[in-house]
Amino acid sequence: MIKIKAPRRAAAFLFFPISIFYMELVVKAFCFRTILNRGFFYTLIFTLPIGLFLATICTVFPKRVNRVLSIVLLSLVTLILMIQTVYYSIFNTFTTLYSATGVGQVLQFWREIIMGILKSIIPLILLALPLVLWIIYGKKVRRTSGKAAVLLVLFSILLQLLASIITVNSTSGVLSIKHIYLDSFIPNLTVSNFGVLTTLRLDIRQLLAPDITDDLGDILPSTILPDDDDFPVPTDTSIDVPTVTPTAEPHSPSPSPTPVVYEKNIMDIDFDSLITNEKDKTLLEMHEYFAGVEPTCKNEYTGMFKGKNLIWIVGEGFSSYAVHEELTPTLYKLANEGFVFKNFYNPVWGVSTSDGEYVTLTGLIPKPGVWSFARSGSNYMPFGMGNMLRKLGYSTRAYHNHDYQYYKRHISHPNMGYDYKGVGNGLEVTKVWPESDLEMMQVTIPEYINDIPFHTYYMTVSGHLRYTFVGNSMSWKNREFVKDLPYSEPVRAYLACNIELDRAMQHLIEQLEQAGIADDTVIVLSGDHYPYGLTYEEQCEIAGHELEQNFELYKSTLIIWSGSMEEPIVIDKPCSALDI
């Protein structure tokens, strides 16, 4: 007969599942401001087998070993949830195992980590409660027999399988539970629906089997696949764009205007041959997909900036809030005198700034759980703007006014076609935090302004969080300009550090005008992500109203400007960083 002595042993089997589920709910409440959603049930059914399995491990050894092991395991679980809570409080997303390879770089932001801990102090205390209670009261956990332990482990596995079966059969909704669990790895969604520990397991799965979600079959409906008769692409690749003809006076017919004809954007690629000769399943599916995509057309703006210099900037934390007629007049000028995008959106990604750069510079969605831009350093990237314009005779340079190795930019950026400089490999700026965008412009513009035609890319840093006048050198530097504004300190500090970006842009335009090439240069500027360094309440404060959190929170400004533009061009079509 199998004996499990109660109540001390039973206490462990109850305490671990209940405590872990409680801690998962604490994380949900703090990070998502809710616990009573569909994720409550799925977190529960995935937490039970985890808790039961850990409790079993802590009862198969002698009492003293069980005591130590139970404290160690519970401490480890608590630490994992605490780390994710603090990380989310800083970046509004959860970290992944892959990002642990860059932990040394992350520690450069120790001030932000300390502030994140202070900001999360209440949930951290709540997360520590089960461990404290166990240390005080869980002193004697009796040993479970081998047969009982085996049965308990098998029961844990059965519960896990049952939870998985329920999940993979939950297929309702646009973004179903099954899709989140099996077909993608998006930490914010997995934590919200399954909890931190299950997210950790899914993270391990996608690291060990990275191709598990790479099947293209779901995006290859037969309706878009070309028939044999569709190949090759017709030589007549133009279409007629309908025009509106004004109503003529009676009995006074006027000739119809000649329709505007635009060519399609088609490269000379023999997909027939590629499909016939390809053996790799994934590449074959890609060839079939791209062969069936409807080509886009050139339009009235195609070629508008042909031959001009290009200065492309991703502004750290830049958003519409940084565009102010009096505080940041240069940004205001650029945002309102070039292309004016009324519906531009900039989300936050799993690897924040690096993913924001990747999306902007490649037009690709980053793979969750990894550093996509760093990984692209080993890929062929012919459509990187640096690579494309270098082939056209442009000089191509990239600059970042912080550690040149951060996010492995020294690997990704040269592969995009840039001669890259950051702090530590050639860019010399004053060592403060964050560094000055204005100073970066002052020391780099002379390197390329006479090397025409040129394309220069900048990743700025002056707008980086934390938004405070103590610890943010750019906010402190420009504090006098915002001291009388009717906002809280974080909002005023955010505006102050973006004044530095405005001064950088002012200096840039002055140098272009002095060189006589402002009309021959295009400036593109957007943010890497929305300013998550401000709380939702602070963003509502600066916006002047409560922000809608699905779309409006991410609405931002995209600048495309040239001195040659005589009047602004307003674009109402919705677009995002993915389209730049």
C-alpha cells in the first residue's frame, strides 16, 4: 500500500500550486491591471501541474534535504516572476532567455533597474510572501515513497497533457488561444494567457526548436497562388488609374483627359525556374508565395527624391508629444512642412529599440524571443538602404551616440551597408547619460557633408528613459525650457530631453543650408517605439485626454521632409513603422 502521511506532506502539495498560481495573479494584476480574463483559467490549468511536480520533487528526499530543496525551488520561481515584473515595469514587455546573452549590456542601465524595482515594490513584496511563509511554517516536510512519487509525477504529466489538449482545441476568436500557444511566441500574450512559468517553457521550446512556428502553409491560401498560365509576368505591366472628369456644360463636350498610367513595381525574377528547381520546403513555399503576390504600382511621388541625399533617423523615444511649435520648433517645422502622415502608428516590440530599428530599416516583423537585428547580421540583406544606395554610388554611414556594441549593432549595421561608428569605435562624444544628439551631429556632419551623394543613418539616444531631472543629463541640460509647464516632472523631463533632438535637427538643417544642399537632401525621422518610459497616466496627461489603448496610444509622427518641397503633402492613409 502506498502511504502519504498528512497533513505535513499534504501541505506541500497544496502550498506549491496555490502559491505559484497566486504569484502568477500578482504579476497579471500589476502588469495588465486585470486578472479576471480568459487567461485566468488557462493560467490555472497550466499552474497546477507545475506546482504539483515541484512539490513532488521536494518530498522524495530526507527531511533536511526536502527543506533546503523546497526553499531553493520556491526561491527560484519567485525570482523568475520578480525579474519579469521589474523588466515589464521598465520596458512594457517581458524578457526572454535569448536576451539573457546581453545581460552585461542591460546592466549599463542600472539606474533604470533600480527605479524599476522601486516602481514595482508592492508586487515584489506580494511575490515574496509565499516564500516567507514557507520558510517560517514549512519546516518539516516528510518523505514520500518512491511509488507515490512516481504516481504523482505521472499525475502531473496527465494534468499537463489535459491542459495542452484543452488549449489546442480553443480555436475561437481572431487570435485564438491555440494560435498563441502553438503558432507564435509573443511574451506579452503568453504571460497574459498562460502565466510567466508557462511562457518560460514556451521560450525554451522556441529556442530549442526555432522552426516550430515557421511553416508558411497557413499564409498560402490557394486563391493567391498563381496558375501556370500566370507565368511569366506579362511585359505590359502598366495599369490605368481612373481620373475624375469635371462635368461639362451642355452641348459643350470637351475631350476626356488622358488617363495617368503607372508601371508596376516588378523585379526581374524567374519564379518558374526557382519553383521548379527548389528542394527546400520552406524556400519553395516562399517562392510560391512571392510569385503570387499582386505587385504594387508606382505613383505620382515615385522618383520625387531621385538622386537626393538621404539622412534617416530613428529617434529614441520620439513621438508626437515631442513635436511642439515653441519648445521644438525645428521638429514642428519638419513634421508640418513635408509629408504629413495623419495616421502613423509606432508600436512597442519585444526587444524595444533594436526591434524598432529592425522594423523601420527592413520593413520586416521581428521574430519574438530573439534579437532579430543582431541575427540579421549573418543574413544577406540586399534591400538594406545602405546596400542599395551604395550600389548607386552613395557614401553610406551610420552613427549611434552610445556603446557601439549595444544590441550588437557592430554586427547588424555594417551588414546593412553602412560604415558604422558608435561610442567606442570612433565616435567621440561627452560621456554622460544619455549622450547628446546635438553633439553627435556636430562631430559627424563634417565627415559626410561634402561626400555627395550621401546616405547617413542615425540612431539617437537623448530621448531615452528615465524621464527625470536627476539622472537624465539631457533633461537636466534643458530643464529651464520646461520649468513653467503645467505638467508632472516625468512629462516635463520627457519634453526637455527631446529638446536636445530638436537642437540636433536645427544644427543639421543649418549645415545643409550653409552647404547649399538642403534642397538636395531628404530627412526621414520616426521613433523606435512609443514613449513607454512615461506611464499611461502621464501620456494621458501630455495628450490632454484619456488615450484609447488599442490604437491611439501608439499613434505617432513620421517625418519625411526635403528643402525642395514647396508645400506639405497630407497623407490620411493608415501606416506604421513597418511601411517606412
